[in-house]
Amino acid sequence: MRSRSILCLLAATSVVAATATGVASAGTDAPAEPADVATGPGVDDGEIRVGLLNDFSGPIASIGTPSAIGAEVYFDYYNAEFGGVCGRQIVSVRADTKYDTQIAVQEYRAVKDDIAMITQLLGTGAVLALANDIARDGITTLAGTLAADVIPLDHIFVYQTPFELEAVNGISWAAENLAGDGPLQVGVIYQGDAYGEAGLAAVEHAASELGEDAVQIVATASYSPTDEDFTSHVQKMKEAGAEVVWLHDTPRQTAAVLGVSAQQGYAPQFMSTYSGFASALVEPLGELLNSLLIVNSNQSYGDEGEEMETLVAAVEEYAPDQPADNSLVVGWISGMVTVQALQRACEMGDLSREGIAAAMVGLEVDHNGITPDISFGETPEERIPSRANQIAEINLETTLPSAISEIFTSDAALTWTLPEG
């Protein structure tokens, strides 16, 4: 475990405060509390309480739990080093949604009166189901999904490159780097809901922009989140001759698909979004993961860089039993955005829900190299946080994605627009 003195040294180079325009800046002290700052639910003289509505015991707890811990570690670090925000400690309020939309609605209603904002609300389905409640209650919410169709929703913010752009950039990269003499033959296995259907539409957009001489979609197959047998899905890809299979899924399905493919002697290049992989897959799958590439937009845990050094030191200080996991990075990023939003609201003299919502408009966050910087404007298109991604393979030794490309934005990503409706 590293000492607090190391944390103090690292803090000097970390992104720690927002200016009056909402731009995060390194090496500055937290702003002083306005004498007449307004407050609202979840805020008292000593605390600002923020919600973590995540999967702690359900089918994707392997993503949800470390993501939540990443945010909590950032809050612990920030509270210790800078006294919190506006003279108040940032305190997380956990709610276990079990990745079940109905339970998410129940948990939201149980905690909503005691929180100022939501740092993570996991799952596209949960976000869509709660959109009206969130708008009515005026709770600024960082969506624990990268699904772009939630971006236009009132008070809801996606804070990294959306899933759809991961698919667009991934297929564009594959067409340039993996195709043989003819057009790249692509198959898609996707979750049969709003999340998966958006992924399929994104692959179709990339194929259309690249042209049939570059990419051809030869097979698609949907699944239910409760499905256990993927034999028919894999067989369909194999019979169609798919060279690349895009998985718009979660780690549970990735494990099943790779296992069935190995049994059938089928060895395409599998690709997926960040949410299609978790470090917990490395032990059961081992070298089968050599056939998987991940498209994401953030550094992997333990990569070089001063912000990552701060993150690793903070995890060792505040969550020493937590194994290395890339979801810690995503959680840390959501914590950074939360703090910058609260800092800006403090500077504007209003920590009420209305004040926090106002602070989000025009907020810019410098992530200090751990992920592309983001900004939020007024219109939905201006609230697309980033269009950039990188391609990563799985390092079996570290159990983490390891970048094999620079961060890039494909031409097809530049022409992609938010889905209508």
C-alpha cells in the first residue's frame, strides 16, 4: 500500500478543480465555499450525497462493482486531499439494481430523496425506464451506459464515447486492417433490446459509409439476456463465412460465444465494445481471448500517465483488496465528472438540483490524458462527449485491454448522428 504522502505528491499533478467556466485544471486548490450557496436534497452542511445505482450482485456485477468502486475511490481521494467540494465531503449512496429494470426503478425511488445527483445509473434499459422520473425530479444523472439514444434525455449525460461510435470506429478499423482481397465479411451477434439494436444499426452505418466493396454484413443474430446456449448463433456466423464477428453484448455472452466457437472449430476475429469484456473472463477463457479485440476510449488500468498513477495509488490506499480491473478506470472517470460538475455548481453558488443541472451546461472536463476530454453543450448533438476510440487486445498476464492503435476518429464516425426519436 502506498503512503498518503505519495498521494499528496501525485495530487499536485492531478485534475482537481474546475474554473469558473467549468474547465478542469491541474494543480489548483478546491474553490472556497460561497457564503450563500443554495442547497437541496442530498446536501447538508457536511455532505453531498450522490447515488450509485449499479449492479452489485446480478449478471454484470463483474462490471458494475469495480466501476462503482472506481468512483468511490475517487471521492475518498478527493475528500482526503482537497476537503471535498464546497466544504462538504462527497458521500456515495449505493443501490443494487441487479441489472434488472424493475429493481432499478424500485431502488431509484428508495434513494432519490436523499441524493443530489446520480454518479452512475447502470444499463440502457434502466436509464430509459427512469427517464421521466429523472426529468420530473430534476436529478442530474451520469448514465452507466454508452448508448447514444439516452443522450437527448433531460438531465441525463453520457460521459464517454457512445457504444454506437465504438462499433462504427471498430468496423472502420477492421475494414482497413483485417480485410483480405475482397470486402470484409462481417457478422453481428447482438442483445435483442435497445442496446443491441443500436449496435446493429451502428455496424450498418459503418458498412454503408464504407461501401459494399469494403464491408459486407453477411449474418446477424439476436439473443435474450437470459439465453444460455449460443450454438445456433455461432453456427449462423460460421455458415455465412463471417471473418469478423461484432459482439454487441456483455461479458457473460462473450464467454459463451467464444466457448462455442472453439468447440465448433470456428476462429473469426471477434470484436466488442468495452462492455463486452471483464477481467474476470481471463481465468475461465484463457487463450480463447486471443481472438477478441475491444474498442474503448480510455486508458487501461496501470498504463503510464500521471492521472493513472494517481488512480492506482488511490486504489491501493482506499480499496487495497480490489483486483486490477479496467472498470475501475471508468468509475474514476465518472467520479471526475461528478466532482467537476459539483465544483462548478459551488462556484455558481447553487448546489441544489437546479444548480447542478445548470452547471452541466457548458461544463468541460480535462481528464488529464486518462480518456479524451469531454464537454457538454445545450443541444443533444453538442452533448455527444467524444467520437474517438482505440483498439485493444487482451493482455492475459495483466487481465486488461492493451491498446494496439492510437486513439482515432474514423470518417464514418464523423458522419454518424444521434438516432431520431
